Amino acid sequence: MKKLVLSLISIFAACAIHASSIQVFPSAMTVSGPSNTVLALHADVVNIGGGTIDLKVSRTINNVASGHQSYFCFGGNCYPPSTSVSPITETLFPGDTSTSFIADVNPYGNIGVSYVTYCFYDASNPSDSVCLSFTFEAGTTSVLNLNNNDKFLSAARPNPANLSTAITYSLPSTTLDAKIVISNMLGSTIKEINLNERSNMMMLDTEGMLSGVYVYTLFSDGRALATKKLIVKH
């Protein structure tokens, strides 16, 4: 009888593990960076079930360090710190992957550690969900010893991009004039985006750009700080 009960429990546990239609692949669970730049993590969400799901994201702030602000991007939109549930859904057919989620913490120069949990779920069946807790560690640049290219400018996400992509940047405190310039591989300027904040995340509209390879460069007072590659694929 005892063996039968244990067998039934094992079968139930196995079903529970595979019951969710959602699988999440985070870029990392912890991100560390200087306190004067936005800390960002992204995650790919896959529909591993047999039916269509309408994906939503909710945020729970476990503990945010003094002076830090938490926010997220999903479905091509970035939401303010006051938004904890995505207003929109992304429809995923079986086998589809969503690459639009980005979790951010802006330390605004304050050293500390923030902990934030995000849950990914089917809007029509909220119990079909996966939750992950992320850690954001803001420290000093000298301690973290970051490469300048990554210190000032993040990789675009998603990349390749279709309709839009998110880019995080951070500027020196002495910056008076800044912009991001997008160029094609022939060196022609496609877009120039003036920057008004020293540290932020921006959404780059790529819907009107031709499919191909581009580079985007962060300029501070006429000096190029960092350059990264962007692929647009429609």
C-alpha cells in the first residue's frame, strides 16, 4: 500500500512538472554593474504546450534598495515603475518564442542590491505560470572593472529585431550633448536619436528599417563612447 501511494505521488509530481505550457530562458539570474547605469536582464519565453497562449507578465518587488527604481519592457513597450502587470498580451502559438521581455533596475547612483520577481502566465489560465526572481547589484565602477563598451552601451534586445528593440545606455556625468547614431554597413547615417537623460533605456523603432546589418554608436559631446551591431530582420 505504501509503495502504491508513493508511486501515485511520483506520477502526480511528474505531471505537475510538465503541466505548464511556459518555459523561460533567462539571460542570467543576477546582473552586476555600476550604480550610474541601468541594470538589465532579459528572458526568452517559449510556448512548449499544444495550444495557443496569451502571455502576460507580472512583477513583484521583493526588496528594492534605497534610491533604486524597478521597471520592465514587454511586447515592444517599456512601462513605468508604477506598472506591475503588463497591459497587453503576446499571443504565442505552440513552439513560438517571445524575446521582448527585459527587466530593469535604475540605481540612480545609489549602491545596493535589489530583488524583483517576475511571473509569466497565460492570461486565460493564470495558474499556467512560471516565476523567476532576479537580483540587481549596483556597485562602483572601480570595483566592477567593466569594459567601456559594455559600461556605456548595452546589446540590443531582441537582436535580430523586427518591429523594435531596446537599448540601454549610460553617459559620463560631464556630458552636455549626447546621441545614438544608427548607420548601415556603408557608413551612411540612418537615424540620429538625441538623448536627454544620463542613464536610461530607449526603444528603437526598426519597423521602417530595411532588413540588414547596422551599427549603433553612442556619442558624448562629439566623442564615440561605444559601438555595437544590430541586425534587422522582417
